[in-house]
Amino acid sequence: MDCRVTQKELLPGVFQWTDRMGMHMTLLVGEKRALLIDTGYGFDDLRQAAARATALPLAVLCTHGHHDHACGNFQFGSVLLFPADFAVCETYAGGWRERVWGQAVDKKIDLSDWNKEDFIHAGCGRCAPLAEGDIALGGLTARVLSAPGHTPGSAVVYVPERKLLVTGDDWNLTTWLFFPEAEGMAVFRASFDRMLSLDFDFALCSHAEGLYPRQALLDFRAGIAQDPLRAGSVPAPGMWEGKRVMQCHPALGQTFCYDFDKLPPEERT
Ligand SMILES: [Zn+2]
């Protein structure tokens, strides 16, 4: 297993990693400890990537259990995850590995450092229960908050010293709320409001490079309120077999796809 992770320091002690599949992870390096947020598709040697950045003890947490965030969990002794996503992690990071291999082949990713069977059977690692609260890294704090929406056990991480919010998949330039395990719109909006109650200036998401200003999330939230959502949505067929997925553009350059049947009853008429 090679390490083809690239790294950019976006703020002091805040590194954005990109794995060979183009998936992003976040490494926070304090004075005493480091914290890796998400483990990507798992094709790259993440321990080697961490060793390049820091010699400090490393803890690992997953924002949620989807395959593109947790397939690298097997490389660590244990990975923190909210228990509400343990089953999600088994399904996607454990059960979808052959599909993930196929996605990499389709993208023409060089997998010559891998044996296919080894990857498929690597499993989803051992999950340890994550709890809300502060993880002190020394001069840098990872404040973990529960933000159910994209999945029931989704977490976001707030770094007060850098006024930074790491959103996982609860906010991206394209935000998805239609997987079978996704929460309903009311729960998602409540989580989003909780995120916005934090004093952050920048957001780091999983599927785009670099920092985004707080205003991008404020615009998104305004665009998914009941009336603009209803006015701006069109069906997005083919996103998920058997689901009525809708799509809208809550703000310039942003897309939101959601499950129509998980709208509050009064919005489904
Ligand atoms: Zn996800």
C-alpha cells in the first residue's frame, strides 16, 4: 500500500488531505496530539501520511460511516464514530468494498500496489464510540458535535481557535440527503441551525478543496427553507433506485439533493 495522499496546510495546524480518489480528509495538529478526521477510500497508507506531517500521537474519528469517509478505518486500531452510524459503517465501509474497488477501476486509478482480495476483505475496522465534547490537542481544540442529517450518526467538528467548522457531508457544494439512512428534512434543518450557531468564519467540507466562507452556509440554509425549497426543486430521477429524489440550487454554485418522502407532511402536498 503506497501513500499518494497530498497535503495542504490551510490554517495553522489545519491540513487538508486528498487521497488518490480525490477524497478529502482533515488533519488537525496541536502541540500535544493530532486528530485525523475521516479515512477516505482506504487505498492510501494513512499512517505514512500522518508520519510525514507529525510525530505526535494520533487519534482518528469519522464524521460518518460512508465508504468514502471510512474505508481506511482498517489501518488504525480503532476509529471514533457516533454509535448511531456503526451499522452504516458496516454496510458501506465494510460491505461496499468491492463496489469501491470497481469505482476506482472505472476512474482509472492506479491500484498496482494493491491485491484486490486484500482490499475487499480489509473490513471496516474497529469503531469506538464517539461522544460530543472537546478533544484537546494542545493549543487546538476539536469540539465534536452531533449533527444528524446526512446519516443518523453524522458528526461535525468545530475548531474554536481557528473559527473553523469541519462539516463532513452535512454540507458540501453538493449536499446529499437521500440515502436510505438519511434523516428527514426537519432533523437536518435543526442540525444545520445548530452548526450555524457556532462562531465559525470558514468551513471545510469533504468533497471540495479549500476553505469556504460562513456566508456559503448561510446562503445554503436560506435556500432550503420551506418556501424556496418548494419553489426551486425539480425531480432528479436515477439518483437512488426507488426513491423520489428532488434537486435544487439553494445558492449560487450549490446543489442540494433530498428525498421528497422525508419532507415534513405539510411540505409534501
Ligand atoms: Zn456521506
